Amino acid sequence: MADTSMPRSLTSARVSISKGLLTVAISLVVLVVVSAILAPSSVSPGAVLGMLPFAAVLAIVGLGQMLVVQQGGIDLSVPGGVSLAVVLVTHMPNENDALLVPAVLAAFAWAIGAGLLNGFMVGRLGLNPIIATLGTNALLFGAVLGISGGIPRTTTRLLASIGGGQTLGIPHAVLFALGALILVSILVKRTVAGRRFEAVGASPAAARATGLRYRTHQGAAYVWSQLLFATAGILLAGITNQPTAFQGNTYLLTSVAVVVLGGTSLLGGRGFPVATVVAALFLSQLDQFVLALGVPFAVRTLVQAAALAIGVAIYTVNWAALRQRFARASAPAAIATP
């Protein structure tokens, strides 16, 4: 009996991984085909090349959010984390390339501090992640306004060449996103600490019973997420010539959407880094498609919200149970029919 249960569990894991990646990959292919038919300009070489850097930034943000969601939490300090990194790497150097490295180090230092604060409030004090991270987000935006005064600064030439440049026609931001994907995949999927991390997210009670330091894993997720948010903000500052002090606001809803579309459960457990990155590409192309149709910005936001709702429905709702319930409800009517 025990010998047959293990292969079944392994098979179930493989099916869940394939389902998340396969679903979002097929959705991306269908979207590209529909875009080519209804809005060809949205899939032109120039449009795709312009979209990929922003898709890469979203992918990095999504990976950071995925790590938190795996622990059954959520990080709503995304806007503040991304915006503060943008402000630090543009205002501290003030177009002086020699000051870029200290600015980048300062951005990562702030990210670690914000991550430790979130981790302490959620992992140690047991506060609700929504309330805790919203409070941290307010503190981060206080720092954003204190440093920038709400006035944008021009990106340094060095950062523009690193974040917004290309190598062999491939945007550097895409290379950074691939690097983040490889790093997260190896740490979470190929290390002992990563497997413990997933075990804690799947069942904190079971992890506590086996002696795992579940609070430490939960807190560490927020630190890693903030480091990825800062990386995304630094790249975003390089991609955009004169980024605003509120550049990270657009990543709050989308960061959660790509995690859900990638198949990671909002209740915690296994995470799917590759599917999350593909979902970021899908959502970026969806935004490009809707933009090419000329719809207002409010409609684009509604489309993103609809994509999030569909993702939750696909991976959260127990469709088999619903079908059985409807079948049982319709059975008496079928019997009564002559």
C-alpha cells in the first residue's frame, strides 16, 4: 500500500506543474494569434522589442511575490519597494555614473530593511500580511517622497546602458530576468533549504511538528521578495529615461496576477517560477494588445483584474466537485422525466 502511494503523489506533483505551465503557455500562444489577427501592430518586431524589457521587470517582481505567496502570505509593499529603488538610483547619482554603485547598494540595503520589517511583523508578531505590508508600503513611500520630493531625475548613462541596452538584439532586462529565474528555481527546487521552504508553505503546522523553523522561512520570503523588487526597480530606472517617483504603482495588481496565472496557490505551497515568468509575458502582451485596440486605461486595468479572477477560478475552484454537485442536482429531474 505504501509503495503505490508514493508514485501517485509524485505523479500528482508533475501534473500540477505541467497544468500551470501548460495553461499559461497555451494562453500566450492563443493571445499572440488573436493579436496578430485583430491588432497586428501589437506583435510587430518593434512593439515586441519595446514590450520585452517591461515584461522582464514584471517577471522579476512576480518571482518576488511568488516567494511570499508560497508561504501563504502576500506582499502589498511592492509599489513602495520598486519606487524607492527607482528614486535611489536616479536621485543619489544625479546623472553621475561614479555614484551609481553606492546608489545600487543603498537600494539593496533599504530592500533588506523593508524585508526584515515585513518578516518580523508577519513571521514573529503574527500580524496579518495585508496590514503589515501595507504599513511598510506607507513607510517606503514616505522615504520616496523624502528623497525625491516628488520630482523625477534623469537616469545615468551607465544605468541606461545596463538596464535599457541590448546585446545581440536581446534586451539586457530579459537577461536579468532569466538570471533571476535560474537563481530562484535553483534555490527553491534544487536545494534542501528550498524544499524545506516549500514544505513550510504547504503546511506550517506540519513543519512545526517536524521541527522546521517555519517562522524563519516565512520571514526570509519577505527579504528575498524585497531584494527582487529592488532589482526590478533598478532595471526599470534604466529602461525609463526619466522615471517618476511612483513608478512602482502599476505592479501591485499585476504582481499577484502573474503568480496566480502561473499556478501558485494563494493558500501557499508549491511555487512555479517558470510558469510565473511566462505569465508575466502573457500579461504584458495582453496589455500591449489592449493598448493597440485603443481602449482607455481604466479598461486595461479591468482586463488585468479579469485575468486575475480567471486565474483564481482555474486553479482554486474544485471543478470536479462542482460537476458532481450539478450532476446530483439534475438527477431527480432526469428520473422524473417520462
